[in-house]
Amino acid sequence: MIPTHAVSDGLPQTTGGRLLVESLTAHGVDRVFCVPGESYLDVLDALHAHPSMDVVVAKHEGAAANMAEADGKLTGKPGICFVTRGPGATQASIGVHIAQQDSTPLLLFVGQVPRRELGREAFQEIDYQAMFGSIAKWVVSIDDAARIPEFVARAFACATSGRPGPVVLALPEDVLSAPCPAAATPVATPAACGPDPSTGPRLHALLGAAQRPLVIVGGPNWSERAAADFAAFVQAWNLPVACAFRRQDLFDNRLPQYAGHLSLGVNPELAALVKNADLILAVGTRLGEIATNGYTLLVPPRPAQKLVHLHADAAELGRVYQADLAIQSGIEAGAALLRNLAPPASRPWDDWTREAGALHARYSKLPSPHPESRGIDLAQVIAHLDRILPDDAILANGAGNYTVWLHRFYRYRRPRTELAPTCGAMGYGLPAAVAAKLRHPRRTVVCLAGDGCFLMYPQELATALQFGAAVVVIVVNNGMYGTIRMHQENRFPGRVSATDLRNPDFVALAQSFGAHAERLDSAEAFPAAFERACAAGRPALLELRTDPRQITPQSRLAGRG
């Protein structure tokens, strides 16, 4: 038996589980997401003693981790998730991967076997360092109850400093029950970084010398202030802006400088704009594979365009691209730097910017339905949402071709209103929407999901009902895994394999949970149905029957009737 940490004479005693919850409380945590497990019963008992802590119980560990990740996106602080050892940890790994690729602060606490059983492949034992080491910023096992406050403080600092990301903390069962001193909890303060004083004049000179500049904006943790400073800079300089993949909410899409979204299946005119630019100002973004169209729009390591790269993490600067000017700065300080740059007396790129805005206007114009189309025209649905949703509405989605309509025809206006995984994880939308509605109960929260996407976590409707998250879920039903079918038809025409779906009755399924639900077959019926869903006062689901052949707004499958 490994001895527990000696309890100091004269100090109040507690247990590891209670000390862990006290440490979270000291860091301002007000909500945790979990699926309960016997490996951390002491934590659950400690949470019972903190009624001010909101404990949201998901129905699947993957959904719990997605909820915590979405909460981290919305707050800029680590989302908190607890799962049990073994199966719980493996199922929650999807949230860690999303947090890593999306640069979202997340703390995942996973149960572990007692210390005396480690290394024997005990029941549900996993080597978490080996499992999570490549997708988490830090993985640690807390093997001494008295050191819990130290490890929690370091985890918060790690998850929020530089490029934010996930931290995994393993909790051996006997550590959580061990007696230990009720020590004071150190509270971590994220390390802030700002630009070097010499950066401003150098950046000003590079921008001023450009003829065809383009700003690419992305990255996590944009506050309202940072977004406002960035927008003021863009408008003062009249620079065209392209948003990185699923970061459209960082710049108001209604402004004339908005050139579009560097997404999968990027607008060819936008791709040409990036290639023809003579200066790229990358703000907050890593310039990943999707935003650069497989690293072809900007070719590493030294792009043809001059490159200014502003990022919070020194490890990201120079990792793929060698910039003409690399600026290590947090987004708050970086946006302030940009706002304080005095615009030039003349702007030779004004016509260039006007053309950039015009190409987005052309691309986002609603197409006419195909003459053979049947079912709901999804473009009309998204256009209606664009017209009637308030600026602070939050839209959540997972992965699938249905997202093409959303990201092309909906105009995002404010930061932290787009919950969409840049790693392309299916099933994300509903758990993320539940987290968003719990965090912002007075705001409209809409989840969009394909039928296959929704079926990843449909049981989280039960979580929404249990905890009063009145989300509106729009299920786009075309009876197949649409993205895979599209690629399948392109590569193997007429050879359909494993991409058909036999769906349940989505309306009956939603109603069985207690949700409001309707099925729609025409876009004309959508406005009134959406209004009823919003007014229902409880979670609501609208099933949209769409044409399976209309695989994107401009493309139809030939091989399906």
C-alpha cells in the first residue's frame, strides 16, 4: 500500500476529492460537464457540498467533452469535463482532439485505478500519457493529494497560455479519498504577451508598400473588444478580410471589406484573391491546411506573398511558414496594435478591396433551385435565419455537406457566435448548442445537423430537457452521409457503398424525449415552424427533408433518383 501524504499538525483536514473541487472553485469554475463514474465518487460527493457549482450530466462521454469544449470557446476559460477511467476516457478523447485543433482551453479529469494497481493492466487501466500525449498540451497523473492545488493551477495556466488547448489530469481513485491538508489554492494567471515596440513601424511600412494586401483572420479567444479593435483597423485602412476555416464570427460578414470564408471547397475567386495578393497579414490564425487549401494558396516554407504573421504562441511562428515579419502577441494586444496604426494618406488598394467584397457578394447570392429539385431548398432556410436571428444568436454545427449552406449564406456578426469544429468532428452541434444555451440562456441558440451528424449524439436531447436548455435543432435529412457520398460518386460513380442511412422517425424520437418537434417538406413552411420552435419554451427539433441529389448549393449527384 502506497502511504498517503502526511497531514500536517494543526491544519484542517480534507480529502483529495474535496480539495480538487475547492481548487476549481478558487479558479472561478461555475459549471462542470460529466458522465458519472465510480472512479471519481469522491469528486461527485464533493460537488454535492457545492450547490453553486452547476453539474451538467451528459448521456455520453463524447458529448460531455464536446460540451466542455464549447463552453471553453464561449468563455475563453477552460471548459471542465469529468469522465471515468477506461471507456469513459476513450470516449471523451474526441473532445480533447477538437480542443487541440481548435485551440480551445479544456481540462479533462479522468479517473484512474488506485496507485497500487498501476502497471498491471488493472480493470479499465490506461496509460493516459501514451494515449493523450500527442493531442494534449500536458498530461499528468496526480499521485499526491496534497499537490492537487499545484497541479490544478498549472493546468489552468497551461490550457490558457500561448496557444490555448487541452490538459488531461488523471485521478487515481485512492488519491481522491486520501486525507490531506486543506491548503490554500494558488490561482493561475495566464501569461500575457504583447508585440515588441519596434513592430508597429515595421508593420506600417510593409502594409503601406503593398498594392494588393489581404488580411486572414482566425484563431481562438477573441473578445468583443479585440474584434472591435480589429474591425476599426480594417475599416480605417480599407483592407479586404478573409476568415479562416470556421472562424467567420471574428469579423462582421456584412461589412464591405469581407471577402469570404477560407473553407473546404473554397470559392475559386477567393482562392485566386489569396494567390494574387502581394501581402498577407495573418492575424491569430495558424494558417492551417484548410485555410490554405492544402498549403497551395500559401506555399511553405516561404510563400510568394509577403507574410506578416501575428500569433500568441512562439512555437507557431515559423513552424510552417517563414514570415517576413513575425509578431508574437496575444490577440487583445495584437488587435490594439493594429487599431493604433495610422492609416496612410492614400490607399492604392481601394479598388482591390472593392473587388474582394464584390466577389463575396456574388458567391453568397442565393442560387435558383434546380428545376428537378424536390424537398426543402436549404438556401432559403439559411437566408431566413440570416434575416431574423439577432446579432448575438449562437449557431452550432458539426460536420457534413449541410454546413456548406450555413457557412455560405449566413452572415456572422459577432465573436463567439459560431460553434463549429475546425477538425471536422461529426456530432458536435447538439452538445455544443446545449452548452451554449446553458451559458447564455437568454440568447437564441440554434443547432444545425445533418441526419448522420445528429445521430452521433441524439440522446443529448435528454440532457437538454433535464437541464432546461431550450435549443432549436434543425436536422437536415437527406438519408445519407452526404460528404462521403459526394466523394464516393466522384471517385467510384454508381458504386454506392456504406453511405446510405436508414433513419428513425426524428419527430417521434424528439417527442419521446419531451421536445417540441415538426417535420417540414417546403421552405415556405419554415418561418412559421421556426417561430413555433423558438416559442415552445423547451428544446425543439425541426426535421427538414431535402433533395439527396442536391449535394452542395451548386452541385447535384447524377447517380441518385
